[in-house]
Amino acid sequence: MRPVGSKYLLEEPLGRGATGTVWRARQRETAGAEAAVPGQPGETVAIKVLKEELAGDPDIVMRFLRERSVLLRLTHPNIVRVRDLVVEGELLALVMDLVEGPDLHRYLRENGPFTPVAAALLTAQIADALAASHADGVVHRDLKPANVLLKQYDGRMHPLLTDFGIARLADSPGLTRTQEFVGTPAYVAPESAEGRPQTSAVDIYGAGILLYELVTGRPPFSGGSALEVLHQHLSAEPRRPSTVPDPLWTVIERCLRKNPDERPSAVNLARGLRVVAEGIGVHANSAQIAAAEGVGALLAPDPAPAPVPDTPGAADPTQVLPHGAGAYDPNAATSVLPHTGGPAGAADPTAVLPHRGAADPTAVMPPVPPGSPGHPGQQNQQGGPEDPHPWQNQLRAARDRNEQTQVQYLDPNEDPLRRRPQRQVARPQQPPRRQAPPPGPGYGYPQQQQQPQQYAPQPQQQRPQPPQRYAPPAPPAQPQQPQRPQREPRQPRQRSANPMRIPGLGCLKGCLFTIVILFVAGWLIWELSPLQEWIGTTKGYWEQLTDWFSTVTGWFEQLGGSGSGTN
Ligand SMILES: Nc1ncnc2c1ncn2[C@@H]1O[C@H](COP(=O)(O)OP(=O)(O)OP(=O)(O)O)[C@@H](O)[C@H]1O
């Protein structure tokens, strides 16, 4: 066990980061009046012992001491409390409350992504912490899951933001002589990557990345090198995961705006996230859902964001280089950027990127050339092209379907399903259409796309007289003419297919059939009705008929004889 000052004893390392090592420690005796929390002997604390290179820099030590009041007064339920600062010889240490629980990065790795509601509520608490620190003029600048500790009690998780002010120490004059910024590539705001002046909006950007990672399990931008990731922060748009509900995506998208002035303030972010969490939950009522859908209106930017002092350009405007100014020297930039040897990711420690001054063109991130990995039109690092969101595809497909429905008026007489045989007959008559039919049955969706042309001529089919006159006003009329013969084959089919049209079979058959019917009907009447009595005869039906026949023929003979006699 190693003593830290006279008050603390380091017991075991809890973890190591870019700026130092965190130890579990024990309080030996009550701290002095300069400590924010005096503590009790035997109390367990966490102590971050800053790296020797930081502790050995007189500028950093000075800043450390100057900042102590800021670090010590920063108290909030969602901020790990700094209890004391220790400066002793070559040792610089922050004494903090010990948080029993994993950090958010580890938790994510072990448990996978959060539900949208849980992610929104957790990030809302982080935004609360940011709101408090921004109000105090303190910008975190290194927001990432590894800097969120999860205190677990009663089955609940309480997030605590840690490492406040560390980035501020690290880019103190002693370091910024040679370093550009302190941050982690996956979480760095575009303005930080470019070395432009920074404000509290960089923390909102970090919160947006963190929120994205909570619901998806990974940050939106990753790549083979830190430089690649930084390029994406500058120019790539985050790809929307299908699992993120609309209102939550609205929040994420606003936090990740390239322009810091368009990002919400921390207060509004916290409020918006709580509204979203209520509205996307399973028990949400209609008012809560409507409020969540309108979350965009709640995400107003901070009218007076806290500036980050001493950041490149903030203290010395002559150092500010506009985006894209100066020549980009990829070799120089690449050679000094960290993590060029392997993929840059969420697990990266805080990186200290090389400093650039006004005379150093490599300090400014260059505009991403079209075709490079970070270019907006290019594939993003999630492994796919910047496809529209599946919902957008569905929406577009639905829209296309509607458009087709509007255009495609389908007369029942022209319904392909009803006139299937006719289409088969018509095909040989229309050579151009033979190329168009898709493979398969011929009645599928692609073929319906051709229907507007095919069926548009129909009104003109009913007016066979003026084929040429009507063609000009209606462009689809020209393909109509070949269609007219299609109707011809239908008639013969109908004739042969209707067995009930007996008269149509021929006059002789009809007459014979009628004679037979009359004969049978007469016989029935003769036998079954009192007709014989009325006539006063007992003859049979056939006998009576022959009598009547001979009588009639006798009349005709008489008429013929008398006619010839008169002549
Ligand atoms: N107050 C604390 N209580 C308990 N554990 C802590 C505390 N602060 C930090 N730790 C643990 O120590 C580990 C190292 O912390 P540290 O802040 O140095 O590293 P980091 O944030 O992961 O890296 P970097 O310094 O690059 O940001 C963390 O992963 C965390 O689990």
C-alpha cells in the first residue's frame, strides 16, 4: 500500500486511462480544510493519480491548483464528487467518491444495448449533470461511456459522470504547446476535431454519440484510424438504426449536428429526453405520444453556451484556422495522430492529438474529399452505404404504389385476369410487346406497370371512326390501334360457347323443333281437355288431324279449281 500524502493509502488499481490510474484507496485521517469532503479515517475513496508527465509539468500543476476550486465545487447527484486534490512532490492526485459499479462502457460490452426508454432516461441524467456544470462554466470535453460510472442500488442504475476537468488540465499551456486537443476520436465534436473554438456544445455532441451507442451498442462513427473517424465527424451523417423510434432519433440527430449552434442546450436535452421516454414507453397515453413526437420544438440551443477557455482559437484568435484553410498534409497529420495502427473505437482511451498553430497547416482537419470514407455520399463505417432508412424505403414504395394506382385505371373489360385468352391471342399481333413481358406467368407486378399504356386507348376503342384525329391530344392513343383486333376473336368464342341459342343453330332445326313441340302440345290438349266434347267427335288425335288436313287440302283444291274455271 502506497501513501498519497499523509491522508490516503492506495490499495489496488481500479483502472488505467490516458491521463492516469485510478486506485481504490482508504482514508487514513480526516483531510484538512482545503478538502471539499474531509472524510473519516477508514473511509474508502477512489484516487486518480495523474500521469507523471502531467504531474511533472509546472504549467499543469499551476492549472491544477487554479482549477481546484472549480473541481471541488462541482457537486451534482449525477457527477462523481471530487473530494480533494493532492499535490505532493511529483504526485498529482484527485480524490473522489468511490463508485461501486461498472463504467458504462464495460456495462454496454457485457450487457448489450439499452432499450430506447432506458437509454433516454439514462442520458437525461447525464444531461442534468452537464446542465449543472455548464451553468458553472465547466465543460467536460471528454464525454463517453467510459466516463460514466454506474452506481447500482435497489436494482436501479444511477449514472455518475466523472473525469470533469481532466481534459481541461491536459490541454493546459504546458501540453498545448505540443498537443491539439484532448478527447476520444469516436466522441469528438467536429469543431474539436478541426481545432475550432469550442463551447459547451461539444458535450452535447458527446451526449448524442453516447445516446446513439446506448441504443445500438456502438458509436455512429468508427474506422480504421483516428483520422478516418475524425473525418466522419466532420462530414458524414450518422446512419439511423431501424430500432430507434422517431422521437429519439430526432434528439440524437439534433445533438449530432455539425454546427454546434444547432445542438440543444443540456437543460433542453434533459427535458426532451424525458418527454421522449414517456412518449415511447408502452404505457404512454396519446398526449405523451404527441408530446414526444413534437420533441424537436423542445430542443432549443443554448443562447449563451459556456466557452472552453484556452482551446485553440478561443484564447488566441490568430490560431484559429477556418475549416479547410491551409494545405492538408496527410502524411504529417497521419504520422502524429494516435491509433493509426488499428481501428479506432469506443474503447479508445482519451487521445491527445497533436497541436497545431497558425503556422501549422496540419492542425486543421481538411475538408473530406469526395470518395473518401468520410464523405457524406460515401459509405459510412457501419459497413453499408448510406441507404435510406427502411421506413423511408417502405414509405417510398407505398408512395410508388399509390402513384401507380392513380395512373392505372383498369376497366373491368380490360382486366387482364378476365381476358387472359385474349391477351394470348393478341400478343403475336403486337411485336413490340413481346420484348416487354417479364418472365413468368405474365400477370405479375412488373407487367401491371405497363398497363397504363395498354389500357389508355380504351375510350377510343368505342369510337372507331376517327383514329387519327383523336390521337394527337391523347399521347397514349397511338398504341391503341393495334389493340382493336383484340376484340374480334371474342365473338366466335361466345357463339360456340352458348348451347342455349337453338334458333341460332339454323332455321330448319328450329322449325322442326317447333313443329314437334306444337304436335305434342296439341296431343296433350286433345287427350286431356274437353276439346273433343266441344267439337262433338270421338276420333283420335291423329285421325282428327288427318281429317283436318284433308279438309284443308280440299279447300285449296276447290280454290284452285274455281280459280282456273274463272280464267
Ligand atoms: N470514482 C471512481 N470510483 C470507482 N471507479 C472509478 C472511479 N473513477 C474511475 N474509476 C474506474 O477507473 C477506470 C479508469 O478511469 P479513468 O478515468 O482513468 O480512465 P478512462 O476514463 O477509461 O480513460 P481516459 O482517462 O482515457 O478517459 C474506469 O474505467 C473506472 O472503472
